[in-house]
Amino acid sequence: MTLLRLLLLQRYRKSKLNKLFGDLRNLFKSIDNYNCFVCSDTNPIGLNLDIRYEKDITYAIFNLSNLYSGFPSVIHGGIQATIIDEIGFWSMFNNTRLLGFTKSLSVEYLAKIEIEKDLKVIGKVVEYKEHIAKVEVEIISDSSTRTRGIVEYKTINNNLVKKYFGSDFCENFKKIIEKN
């Protein structure tokens, strides 16, 4: 294990695992057929990203195998876009304490991302107005931004949370927000 990887992992372990994120993940698990490809720890083929926050930044440190490649030894662009969307969602949630749905996603692939490399993805809300959160996300490898994305989310109110997820989910969601 390289010194850089050891330092990254040490800092990561010391970072705050957002109890709010954990509570919301557990609430999602209560929904039949919940199986998020990116953040669920029960999806056997998923990425299982351990998403964290530090102030207004949401991030994850991870490493992907050849299972997620497109071209030989290169992480598939669709997988990168999926990660950007997921970190964007948690950034939006961390900033607004609201749920929302992806409105638009723009991805710029700057350089290839190889498999079996230590990667960091970071996201930050850069604008929130009229129920639209704009989030900038970057995937970093070897201290260099390899992929950049802009994601917009339409936040939803509790009436829509109830409509889409049910009464029990909505009530538990409100309790989680009040508690945290």
C-alpha cells in the first residue's frame, strides 16, 4: 500500500460519517426493492460507496475493479456519470435537507480513469434557488481531476415525498430531519 493511500485512508477514517446520511440510508432500506447501485451496502454488484461529508463538501474515497470497466482497464464512462449523480444527490441533501430528483446531468471526461486506482469523488452545491440545486462534482485520480460533472436536482416538498414514498416514509423522514 502506498504512503499516499495510507494517508488518504487514515484521514478518511477520521472524517465524520454523517449520522443523517446513515439514518436516511436506513430509511431507504425500509422501502421494498431498495437496492441503490451506488450506495447500498446490500447490492452484491453495486459500488457500495461510503459517502461522507466535511462542512459543505460531500465525498467518497473508493477503488473500482475491472468489473466496472468499458475499454480494457478503464472505468466505464456510464459508471463515472452514475457516481457523479449519486454524490450530487447527497451533496444536495446535505445542503438543503430535502429530497430531490435529477433534473439534468452534464459530464465532461477530461482523462481516463484506470481500474484499481485510489479515487476520490467530491461534490458541492454551488447554487440553490427556486427548488433547483446545482451541484459541481469531480472525480479525482492521482491528484488530478479526471471527470467533472454538473448536476441539477429538483427538490420536492413533503407532500411529494408522501406521494412518491408513502406516508410512513414521509413521517420517518420528517423525524430524521428534526432529530438531526
